[in-house]
Amino acid sequence: MNSSYIEKLHVKHVRKFSEINVFFNKGFNFLAGPNGCGKTSILACISHCFHHGNFAYSRFEEESEFWTDINDNNRLYRVGLGPNSLKAGAYRESTGRQWNAPTQEENRTSLNVIDASNNFKSFCPLFIGANRSIKYKRISGMSREQTLDQKISTYTSNSTKSLYGDWNSDIKQWLVNRYFMIDKDWAIEERENWNHLVRCLPSIGPFESEFTFVRIGKDLEPVFSIYGNECYLEELSSGFQAVLSIIANIFEWVEGSRVDGDRIVQNASGTVLIDELDLHLHPEWQLTIRDSLEKIFPLIQFIVTTHSPHLLSSARENEVIVMPENGNEIYDLKPSEHMFSGWNTDQILSEIMGVKSLDNKLYEELVAAALQQIDDNSVQGLNSAIENLAAVCHPSDSIVTVLKTRLASMVALQND
């Protein structure tokens, strides 16, 4: 069985990182932490290892080095740049000086970025950025698809661009191509993948939405159904567009980056990196999206960033990598052995996401005002304070219940 995945990222003096080593498992990896801790930068640094055209998105120092350790069907590689390869450059300017291979490791082949992009094409990761909305585009017909080498080059050279919304795959064109291709005798893998995609769609959406593909008609407009109502691709909600974009991108990537005979999605391994997986998703959908992706792509490694406590609570053991807030030190980061399914939202927000205060300031002020009315022994004031508090909090709030009990006691004493 195929098994290709990223084992480790090493970064030194790139962006905010003094030195960081991140170890990944071969399944799901959730990068979590506060804003500014470098979650997206981890994905960007991985993308830099596969094509020199991606360097423009980062600033480097002369001591900068970065590389990714890869296990490609038990063949071990180290891909990136070693020390003294770069010069300190201005923002978004070329900084290449020489192409030194990464530090050697026994039983692992070291390749610099240029050699990797030219000669190491068996491992081609997919990067999916946070911009996953699908804009309207008129399709005029089927289009000629790129060759294998062209497709791999497109993915590697545009990986960082994809992270930052400067490049997107044409999902609509791919859907049209596949729809009219699958009835061909030679389209064996395409047909099997298409049927797998159509079968899986109903299990992806939340709330019994019955998300299904309906047809592509003469106007070449893909039509879907949600809650029993038909709609065009661009009419899908932001959440459905985001999830469909991820899934269709992966199908297209599997078919475009592998040789004939090795392009069945359910058997495909490799690495997909997604920025802000939770984007546009309802909390209930965030709780289920991990398992949905694993069901559709059982052998693919996912490295994703997230701010969602619901996503983290859906993670299994050895899947959450907690990023430190300060990147100016040396860190070795590994997936936590813990599961967080038993943690409540506040605990995940404060201890994993680095939220400093979970208190609602208005709520605190209203509670304090009610307590002051008790100290003042003011029945009318406390009654008014309770009404103000009840207007902003949950109907079953325990503090309101206690205050109402105290008010009843004060009224009873007043009447005696």
C-alpha cells in the first residue's frame, strides 16, 4: 500500500522563527495557537522547500535554512536549502545566492530546491489557502488538461500563491471535464473517482442537508441540491463552497499529479496542507469535517491550521500540534498525545488557543451592578438590574437564578 507523507519541517532564521522543528504524524495534524504564532508560516515554509519561485513570500537572512523530511513509500528524502544558500533581501525580492543541499542525514537523500523541482516529482504536496469562494465563470466547453509534468510544475510553483489567495485551481472547469469524460471507455480511474465523489457528497454536509450533485446541462452549469432545493455552483453558501472546493481540489490533484494506474483517490497517499480548515463552517460542521475528509481520503496526510475549538475537540490522539506564541526561541514541536474531546470550549480557547480572557465585560458589569443593589438593600434596583442582566445572558443562566432567589427573599423581608 502506498504511503507518502511529510515527517518533519526544520526552519532556522526564516520569518519570525529563530529555529523550529515540527514533527508530523502520517494522518491528521492540526496546527493550533493564538494569532501571530506562525501557523500559516509553517505551511509557507514547507512550500518554500519545493520551488524557488515561492521565496518571494518570505524574508530571509544569510543564516537562513529550511528543509522538509519526506517518507515517499519508504524512500527517505530531505528537500530544501542548507546554510549559506540565501542572502538577506528586501521584501518580496529574490534572495538566492547558491543552492546548497540540506544537512545530510544517514539513509536519507538530500536535495536542494532546484534539484527537487527538476528531478524529484514523485512527491507533490497540495496547498489550499483560506480563499475558497467560487466566483462565477462561464464555461465554453471541455478544455485540454495539462500533462503530468506540467501539472506537477503548476502545483509546486504556485503552492505559496495558493496559500495567500494569488492562485486557485479552476474547480468548475474540472467538474465539467469530468462529467463529460467519465462515459469514455478509457476513463477508468476518472469514472471510479467521480462515482466516489458523488457517493460521498451527501455525507459531507451537516443538518441532514442532503448535499448532492444533480447534473451539468447544456449550459455547462453544475447543479447541486441542498435541503431538496436545486442551486448552481456559485449559489452554494460559503460553507458548502469552501468544503466542495477542498474536496474537488484534492480529486483534481490526485488525478493530475500521478501516473496512469496510480490515480484512484481512495488508494492515494501524499500530503494536503490547508489554511484555516474551519473557515465559513458552522460549529456542528466543524465537529464533523475531520471524519468526513478521512472517509473520502483515507490514506492522505492532512496538515491544517485552525482557530476552532470544535475542530480540536474532533481530533484524535497525536493530532494536535500546539504552537508557542513566541517564535524567537528554539522549539521542537510534536503532536500532543492527548485528545481534547472531553475539554470544554473555554478550556481549549484558553489553554490551546492562548485566549487571555474569556470574561464578558458587559456581563461582569451587570452582575456587579446587581450585587451593588443587594448591598444597598434596594428591591427596586435589584429587580431592574436582574432585568438588564437577563436581557443579555442565556435563559438558564445560574447567576440570574440566584439573584432572583435573593430578590424574592428581600421582597419577603420587606413585606414582613
